Amino acid sequence: MHRRDWLKSTMFGSVAASLPWVSGGACAGQDKSASIAEEAARGTPPLRITDVKTFLTAPANIRLVVVKVITNEPGLYGLGCATFTQRARAVETAVEKFLKPFLLGKDATRIDDIWQSSFVSSYWRNGPVLGNALSGVDMALWDILGKRAKMPLYQLLGGKCREAVDTYRHASGKTFQDVEDAVRKYQAEGYRHIRIQCSVPGMATYGTGGATGAGDKTPSNRAVDVWEPGPYARLVPNLFEHVRNKLGDVVELLHDIHERVPPILAMQLVKDVEKFKPYFMEDPFSPEDVGYFRTLRQQTSTPLAMGELFNNPNEFVPLIAERLIDFIRIHISQVGGLTMARKIAAFCEFFAVRTAWHGPGDVSPVGHACNVHLDLAVPNFGIQEARLFNQAEQDVFPGCPELKGGYYYASDKPGFGIDLDEKLAAKFPVADDPPFDLRWGTLRRRDGTIVKP
Ligand code: MG
């Protein structure tokens, strides 16, 4: 006798047969007797996932991954960001080959249950590929919920806590004068918060050109970029001094250390810039070295932001609960999407940690829309990293968040308020060239020692 038949033959059977997890979950809606979940959802007819599609597109020359979840309600679908640009094909495979068959037929309104079950469906978890794949589905389900309710997501998340989302932009240059000029340009456009990064002469410096793999300077003659942490750590305080002297105390200045220097040098640097009152110093340590935050916190009141590389709650929960950071910088798609991000924001609220979600070019416009809706709805919002979408991105993704006067404005349309022009997206195919996948991991010290990104 099959397990299901045996269950039905018992006293427990009549109840058990109506439970979605006993009746097979994906097939529950096909049972003639309504499931408990469906009866409990009186007023809303059943909503089933009928298809899951993955789109790779590069309208700004950055590979984006977007997931579309389609339901049995005609015309009702949602979009989610699953962008892990360096491993886009791996995410695509995770969605198409593993999540899609797991999700077909499931109730699209059971968002948290789908998150939890998908999260453990591979047994092994907490990685960037599976986190982004899960995020693509998760954000799409929230988008569907908003469209079904005919409400923008920020309303479903509790409503606006502010009218618009204050943002920061990146002022970078080869010289202090270049950086100063870039800050003035952003100020003229209305920005109040500006990240400053300056080249270290002769070195591939993060934020001012990045790793290119074009160098050729180590003893083994490998094609790498050369980086020495000492000159960088001594240059940054001088950059802050220059910009403060020239531009005064009103502008808010940020800087990203990008986990590049040994922890003890990062501690010196964060203390050295304290007198210039940065808005925050970002990623002083790599995720592997977060144990240093306890020591750093005792030695400086410079605000600290951390977290775009985080995957696992064990990486960020202690930092928040022990009040060791001031801003959480998580890349929302990396940790599994909106379901996890809104919980992290709520958790941070109790410890006065503010949000500063990661928002560079390798977050799709759908992901940026998710950032902005959450930014509007959480009381402990801090700042949002922003970017201007080029015309091609705006055409492929109608409804991109708008930047005006240094503020992001969300679409007031239902859900995230953003769409995908599938035909146009196909006109910007992603490059599958290995150098794109391997451009990180080429940074080394002069003697050939690898340096974290
Ligand atoms: Mg960063």
C-alpha cells in the first residue's frame, strides 16, 4: 500500500489528506476537497505557480539575472533580481534545473513557506549561487502579491516612513583634485552623501579603475594587478583632509576599504580618519575577519558599514546584536531576497543599526526597485547606494526607480512597479567570456601574494 493510501485509511487520514504537505504540496490544489490553506484564504482564489523563467541580459554591459514567476491567473506574474554577475550561468542553472521543478504548482501566496522550503531543498545552503536563485523567486512572489493587492510594495511592507530615499554616489579620481571636482559635481546635482576614492599612484586601486588583469609586474611575470596596502592606508586620511579643507563640514563623506588591507592596518586607517567625521567607512575587514570588529569598536567612534559579501546569518547576526556596526550593507539578492532582507532590517531596528543596502551596477533595476521599496518602509533606513540607469536599462526595465535631487523615488504602481521587455532584453545578450568571470582574483602584492578584492 502506498504511504498516501495508508494515511487515508487511518483516522488521521481524512485530515492528513487535506494537508498540503501530505497531499504533495504541488498537487494540493488538484484535490477535490479544499485544503486547509485554501479554506483559510477565503476571499482570494487559489494562486498557483505555473512557470518560472530566467533572463540574462546586459543592457549596461554588466550581466544581470532576472527571474519571472508566472501564475495561473491570466497576466499575473512577478519579477525578481537574481544577479550574481560573475556566476550568472550557475544561478540560471540553479533556477531552471532545481528551483523551477520544486516550485511548479505551489501556492504563490505562501511566500515565507516557499522561502524556507526552497532554502533547505538542496540540504547544503547559505551560498551566493543558491541565495541569488532563491531571491529571484522570492522577490517575484512579493511582486505578485503587490500586483494582486493592487498596492505598491512599500505599502504592503507597512507604508512609507519617508517621502523619498536619500542616496550616495561615487566620486573617484586619479588625484585629490579629481576627487574634489567629482564631489562638487555631485553636490551641484543635489547629492548630500558622496563616497570618495582616489588612486594610489602606480597601483590598481579599488573604486578608481579596479582590477584589470593587465599588469605584468610580479616576479613570476603573471598578468595581475599589483597592490600594496601601506601606501593606500596612508593616502586615504590625506584624501579626507583635502576634501574637508576644500568643501567644509556639511557634505557627508563615505569611503569603501573593500576588505583589501590586513586587519591591523584597517584599524589604523579607520582611527586615522575619525577626526574628519566620515558618514561611514565600509568593509574594513573581510567576512573571514569579522572577529576584529570587537577590538575596533572599542577604539574608535567612526561609523562602520559592513556586509555586501555576507551570505550566512552567522556572519551578520552577532555584529548586529553586539552593536559592532552602524550600517548593514547586505546585497539583498545574495541573502535570498526580500523575505530575508525585511527580517534583517527589523532585527537591526532593535540595535540602532541602519540599512545601507548594496546598490551598484551588478544589482538589476528590479533589485534596485526592491531596495527602494524597503528603504521607504523601514524606520531604521540609513542611506542607499545609487546609480543612474542608462537609456538601454530604462528601456529593458520600464519603471526603473527615479533619481531626482539625490533622492530615489519608487514607482507607485502595484508590486515593485517595474517590468521587463523580454524582446529588448534579448538584444543585450550576456558575454560568456571567461575573463569576465575571472576578473576578480587577479590582485596580488608585488611579491606575488594574493590580495582580497
Ligand atoms: Mg562596497
